[in-house]
Amino acid sequence: MRALLINIEGLEPMDETADTGTDRSGSFRYFIILLLAGLLVVYHVSMLFDLVQGKGLSSDPGFNAIQAIFRLAIVASLIAVSMGKRIALWAMWGSIAGLVATQYWAHFGNLPVEFTEGRHPLSYLKGFIFPTIITAASLYRRR
């Protein structure tokens, strides 16, 4: 049996999802944010562990350090996005754009890295797919 919420002042039945925050589509969007942000956090943390173990993407320590800074910023911003901090969306986009920019630097700058071999320059843009979905879900959730 469905329980009705009663408005004390007017004794009118209220929609169960109106003020209780149990909107299914909102929960689904939050689940999507947590899932994608969680996947990205695990991926970037594993890349940071590889870097600490000496398995960096390059033999150039400067390139590895810049990548590590951007990956740490991505992890921090994704955690903040999953906690609902709106400013974290800007930080997420800035840090991911910076990481993609370093990949283009490696691709066109002839840095000693292996991940650029045989890759099309547009392939680095796939790094924007999950952030786009996270942003859409996050902004739509706030309406």
C-alpha cells in the first residue's frame, strides 16, 4: 500500500517524491556520476601508482611530473564532483584538458613516449567522453 504524505497546513496529499529526494531519475543520474567518476579515479590512481613504481609514460621526468600533477588534480576534482561541489566541474574540466594537452605535446613534440606510436591525433579526445556525461548528469540533476 502506498503511503501518502499529508501537508499539515492544508491536509492535502502530496506527491511522495516532491520533498523527500527519492526521485528515481535523480538517483540514477547520481549513480551514473558515481560510477563514471569512480572508474576515472581508479584509472588515474593506478596510473599514479605506476609512475611511483618507475613505470612512467616517458623517460622524461618533467613530462611524468606534469602528468602526475594533472592526474592528482583529476582525482581530487572527481571526488569533489561526486560530493556535489559545483566548482569541482570547472576543476575537472581544467585538469582533464591539461592532461589531454600534455598528450598532444607528447604526440607532436617528439617526446620519448610509446603511447603515441600508431595513434591518430584525434584519439586523445576520447578523454572527454566520461567528463561530458558526468557534467550533463550533474547539471541536469541540479534543475
